[in-house]
Amino acid sequence: MAVVYNFNLGIGWASSGVEYAQAYRAKVLRSIGQEAKFVFTDMFPKENIQHMTQNIGFLDSEVIWLYTFFSDCKISPVTFTLKQLEKTFGKKHFTCERKGDTAKYTFPGVNGYYMVYLVNKMENRVHRVEIVSNGCLIRKDYYTYCRIYSEYYAPLANQAHLYQRRFFNEDGTIAYEEITDNDVVMYQFPDRLICSKEELVGYMVSRLKLTRKDVVIIDRTTGIGQAIMQNAYPARIGIVIHADHFSEGSTDEEHILWNNYYEYAFSQHRQVKFYVASTDAQNQLLKQQFKKYMGVSPKIVTIPVGSLNELKASGKKRKSYSLITASRLADEKHVDWLIEAVAAAKASVPNISLDIYGKGAEEIKLKNLIAKLRCGNYVHLCGQKNLDEVYKDYEAYIAGSTSEGFGLTLMEAVGSGLPIIGFDVRYGNPTFIDDGKNGYLIPVYDKMEKKERIQKLTECIIRLFTEADLEAFHKHSYEKAKAYLTEEVEKAWKSVL
């Protein structure tokens, strides 16, 4: 049976829209009976990749990790325990001191110790072990149900310097080794030497033994796109576009500056069977630009990066004057603008509230802003949660992002009948907001100051809660959401595959 291989770089606890889009696709492909694999090529020393892929909705059997691909170790949750670790000590005497999610093993008469990092504070499951000798880190061992790899260190300029990784099979034999010297990396296999990470990715693709029936979908091309495309034949190649694909400020009538994430993939249009845009607006623009600047008309299809299993009706009365937003707490999402706008709108809408869902680097900054504006009793940071049954309890959604290729949360919001306030920027907001019918699109221009953006957001919030027919807005959002029902997205994927 044909397999769809989906390539990406990394994944995290606070993943980006690309990973959520892949998780949605995994569900759709499962539903239509299409076997699929999701390939991740980054190194994950701080976490077991399985914990993060399971968290977002992938099945273990669907995940391929570049580094264990060449061994017989399977993607698995951590099950290796302290008891199993202690068995590896043989007859050595030891003492163990447990503190929360770490345990320290010391050995009498030996100037060294093992520092063990556990999955959580409650259990005895071992993620990694750091071995220290004479005050220097010499090795880290990483476990799932067995030891999957080890890192070897030597002191250099008073720091632990990584010089080698060994990747193991289930029985403890060495599958292959990575030798690293600063930015230079080599991979030693029993039958070959591979001289770069890109070449390793290419070797993995060649080992997949792809056929004409298989499809290779590349979600992120940075550092891996060329290696994949050079080794994917005879499979069909598809490129999914997750962001704005060009720089408007550096584009004129003669030349276009493609987004560097997509430049290589666009230059190889002869090898690409199809490109996937998530909105019709981006699809049409990309077609025009390919024709105008490159004189070609490749196949470009529109498939939303997410889908709705059903429209979520509010069984109870929505909380009055309530706003929700959901995103990574990252600078480009401008959640701080939303907090300031809601604080400013409170004078006109006394019962207003804003709940912010998501995690990210800006969390401390946003907490401080909430404290500074003294709005903590009506603006709340709610953390990362599954929001499927949450949106429908709110009256409206608000977005501060000035660049949204699609906007999964926008789709989920209209699927629960929420009107949306957001900026009129490509491509997500205009796709989901019909200005004046289910929310407000705020016009923007290049030199628009932050102060003016916050003022416009404030005005729209006040307008929504004091003038709009919210019942009519809710109905219009539900109507828009119908195009994103899972059955429609399934049809689109069936057609292109």
C-alpha cells in the first residue's frame, strides 16, 4: 500500500501551527484509510520525542525520528526505571538521594556520580542519566524502554565539550555513531561514512525504498529540502506552504523575493507534483506570481491545514462580554496589544474579560503587563489546554497577529460560532472574517504605530459589545465554518493523493 511521508524539523510542548497542521492531517489521513508517517529530523536531548508527539495527537506507529530510524529502537514512551538502571551497576555499592524529578547515585571510593533525570516528580521512569567523573561530565545516556543513545563529553576551556554520540539497537549493540567537532559532523555506519546532517537525511530517504505510489510531503524544507528531493524519486513530492511565501517590500514588477523557507522548493517546480496552500487567497496569488515571474503554472491546490469534526453549539448561555485568544505566547502574536486594548475598553464595557490560552517565551512579560495595568481580575493567562469544548463558552475571539498563513485557532473559533476581531493581513483573518458580518477586519498600513493598532483593537472591542448584533454574528461564523468540516477536507486530500 502507498504511504504518505510528511517531513518536518522539530516539535515541542508549545508547538507552532506547522505541527498542529500535521496533527490535523494525521487524523484526516487515518480517517480516509491512508497510511502515513510523520518524520522529524531535529535532535531532542531535553525530551523524549514520543511524549511531545503523543501530546499533540500522533500515534507512535506514525512517527519516524531520523536518529532512531537506523536502529531497531521504536518510538516509545519512557518505561525504563530506576530499578533497571541499578541493575546496570553490577555489584557496585551505591547510595541514592532523590529530590523531586532527579536522583543522584554516588559510589563509595569513586570520585564521581550519576545524576538521573526522571520523567516527573512522582514516578521512577528515567529519561536520561548524566555521568560525572572527577568533577567533569563525561557521558549522558538517554532511555525510552532501553538505552537509545549516549553522548560523550570531554573538558574543553572549562566546559563539557560534546565530541561523539552513539545510537544503539534494542540489544545494546551500536547501530551507528555521530562524531562532532564544533560545526563539523560525521556519521560512521558499518558500511559507510556520511559527512553531514543533510546527507544523513538523504540516506534515510533512500532507505525508505519509495515507489511511484508513495507521496512525500515536505512541511519544512530548511536544511533538509534538497536532501529529501534528491532522494525521493520515484515518489510524488508535495510542498505545503504554512506562511506568507514572499516579501512584499522587496518585490517589484520585475523581481520577486520568495520567503527563504520556500525559495528552493519553488525553484524545483519541475520535481514538485503539487503545492498546497491553505487558503484560496494565497493559492490565487501564488499562481499569478509563478506565471508572472517564472512563466510556469505548477499545480497548486487549496486544502485547509485543519478541519472541524463538527460545529460546536453552545449548550448554555455564553459568558457575557467575554473574549478568548489562543496562540503561542510569542512576540509576533502581539498578545500584549490585546491585553492593552481590553484594559482600555473596560471603561466602556465594564464586564469585559479576556482569557489567553497558550504557552511560550513571552509569558513572564505578559504577566508583568497584566500586573502593571492592574487587570488581573478580568485578563487571565490560562496555559495550554485542549480548547475543543472551550470556545463555545465565549462571545468572541480576538487576534493580534500581523501574519497568519491560515490560523487554526481562527477556524476553531468560527466552528464554535465566534465572531473575530483581527487585522486585515494575509491570509487567515480575511479568510475567516467577513467585516461587519461576523467580526471586524482592521485595516493596516506599513508604518502603523503600535499605539494606533491598540487603539483600533479597542474601538472594535467596544463596537462589538455595544453595537453589533451578536446573535447574527454567531450565525454567520457557523455558516463560514461549514466549508472546513472534516468531510470536505477529506475529499480534498483524497483528490490530491
